Amino acid sequence: MKKTLFLFAVLAIAFISCNNEKSSFTEEYDQLMVQNDSIQQLHNQFLNTHDEMKRNHEDLAAQLDTIAVQDSTLFESMAQTEVILKKHDAMLAGHEELMQGHQELKDNFGNLSTDEMKAQIDEMKNNHANIQTEQEEMRNDHENMMQVHAQIRDEIMNLDMNTEMNSSE
């Protein structure tokens, strides 16, 4: 009888402890989903900025195609910028996929075992850290690209002005 009572007590403690752990993981997951929402908002801003950067790049490329450019560094700068834009395309697509996976997990999270919950939470934390690092990298790249685009625009204007001066002489 004592053994049976002791066994029930141990099982009850294990059950309560398991539920507390699940509750703790669910709470941590909810906090991560709030963070995920914030990251998603930043992601949307990056998508808009990225689209604008691509349009600017295409406009500059079209302008360069219409004038006689002697300076090959302009084309090199444009090529480097294009590589960065393609890299950002891949990053943004990867971020979108990860965040979508986090949203899909939401419906089933409560049905996971505590070990699965912990593994998913750890993975989400890693994903969030990687996304935030890459967002910071993109932010820096965007600033650099804006400077490069401004320099190229200035060069194009100078070329246009020189061409106009030479043709009016």
C-alpha cells in the first residue's frame, strides 16, 4: 500500500513537473513569436527597401547603356552592386521561409513533447539571431549601395555635361 501510494506520488510530481515545463516552453515560444512578428515587420521593410534598390540599380544600368562611358570602374561598381542585390534576394527568401515555418509550427506547438518543444525553441532562437545578423548586414550593404549609386549618378551627370559642352562647341 505504501509502495502504491509512493508510486502515485512520484507519478503526480512527474506529471506536474512535466506540465510546468511544457507551460514554461509554451510561454517562451509565445515570446519568440512576438519577436518573430517584429522580425517579420523589419523583413517587410527590407523587402521594400530592396525593391527600391533594385529599381534604382536598373535605372542606373539603363542610363549607362545610353551614354558612352570610358570609365570601366562604373561597370565594375554596377556589377558588384548586382551581386549584392542577388545575395539579398536569396537572404530575404530564406528569411521568409524560416518565418513561415515558425508560423506553421504555431498550430501544433502544444502537441509536441517537452524535448521537441525545447529543440524547436532553440532552433527558433538560432534562426532569429541569424536573421537579425543578416538584416544588419543588408542594412550596411544598402547604405553602401546608396553611396555607390550616388557616385555613379554624379559620374553620369558629369559625362552628360561634358558631352553637351563638347557638342555645343
